[in-house]
Amino acid sequence: MFKSIDDTKEKLSNQQYIASKEIATVTYLAQSLCKPILTEGPPGVGKTELSKAVAKALGRPLIRLQCYEGLDESKALYEWEYAKQMLYTQLLRDTLSTVLDGVTSLKEAAERLAEQDDIFFSDNFLLPRPLLTALTSDEPVVLLIDEIDRADVEFEAFLLEVLSDFQVTVPELGTIRAKHQPIVVLTSNNTRELSEALKRRCLYLHIGYPTFDEELEIVHLKVPNMKPELAKQAVQTVQQIRNMDLRKVPSISETLDWARALVTLNATSIDQETLTDTLNVLLKYETDVSKARRMMRHQGSRGEWER
């Protein structure tokens, strides 16, 4: 359990997650108030990583539901294995004959079979998907509902019931309530506006791009064999590039990929040649690469590049 905001920050740091005071506060309150966290922000800033760090810090299993267009209740909650149920019925045919021995009417047969409902309608035929797995787990879990903004509005509406009462209704079995209320983290890349009803049920957390000092700390933590001066240059460059009008600005994960690439190439500094050779690791569109190269050449011609 997280004991305080400072304890939350420390435990997340132990899992190599650099949490700001705001992130630590919302995470601690989510646990204390039993409220889901809705994290919004651009891709690659650590929204998904937060749920992984929380799970590791608390020693809980992480259950992930990846959202996408067309995701529906059956894919997220459970699947009833009718084929298995049919096979089971066929295997018990002889036993059924014994159960129905002496039956003289359809009504009497139905009544006897109804007494065996627990056999034919049981969790033996239930294939749980992430949501039901989280609710029925014998131990507390962290439930990650990733990229909820990619799912349809109808699925979002269904999710409201789950997040409100932490229970679901399975027609074949009835209402299933959570054995342990999970810590729930929802992430969104802001591809569409989420409903006010969903936001009302959650603690809201916006995770943006880190400051220079925060990103430098992340690079030192994740790429410890990178020389401090080179790390400083790399982060400075990334911060400059993020201010450009690009189709896709580099995320933290791409900063780390670039840092590892520079270490692999035994770079000692980031000059124009090194930048030209490695920008494709940092940027993902040719138009963005061309813009960045032009900017760096312009700065280099004015003597602003190496400093």
C-alpha cells in the first residue's frame, strides 16, 4: 500500500518511474479513495508505464485491456463457450438418461433438468476476458484500460457500470461482484473527447512532455552508461525539436531510443553529422526529419549549434 504522497513517489522511483508531485498525489488518492485514474496526454509520455510501475510497486498483477475501434462487451468481459457446453452435454448423455428415467411429460423433464442448472451453466464454460479476470481475481490487481479513446462510445457507456459498482451481469450466471476492487488506470491520447460521465467517475491526470530536468533525470536512469554531457546535449536537442511544427514530436520513449543509439555508436557529442545520421531514430516522418535538419543547419551556420 502507498502510505503517503512521498511514499508513493519513492516507490514509483524504485520502479524506475520518475513521478512528479502531481502524479504521485493523484496515484495516492486513487488508492485511498478507490477511484480510477484517467490519464490523458500525447503518446509516449509514460501513461501506460505509470500503471506498470504502480503494479510493480504494490506487488500486484497487471491486467491490460487494449482498446480499439469495434471493441465490445464480449471481447472485454467474457466469452461463453457454447461448443464446450454442447460437448459436455453429449458426454453426459448416459447420465442424462438416468436423470430423466421414468419421466412421462415434457414439463417433468424440464423441471428435472432445471435442477441440474449448476452443471450446465457454470464457470466451466466461461472464458474470462480482461475485465472479468480483474473482477474475479483472488488477489488485488491493477487494471489498465489502455487507449480508451480508441473504443466506441457504446463501449465507454458499458464501462461506466463496471467502474461505478465494480460488478457485471453474466446472463448465464447472474451478477458477479469484484472480490477485490482493482486499482484502475485508463489512458487516452485525446483522439476523441471522452464523456463527462466517465470523467466524473475518475481522478483526472494530464501527463505532458517533461521539462528539461525531468527528461534528463529519465535519461540518466534508463541509459546509465550514457556520459552526462552527451545526455545533456541529447535532451537539449529533443527539447528544441519539440518546439518545431512537426507531424509527430518525439516522445520520451523515442528520446530513450535515440540516447541508446548514440551510446551504441560511441558518439562523444552531437554535432551536425551525428544528428544527420541518427535523426531517423528520433523522428518518424521524412518531412519532420527534413525540417529538423534544416533547423540544425541554420543554427550551425549561426554558431548556435555546439554550446
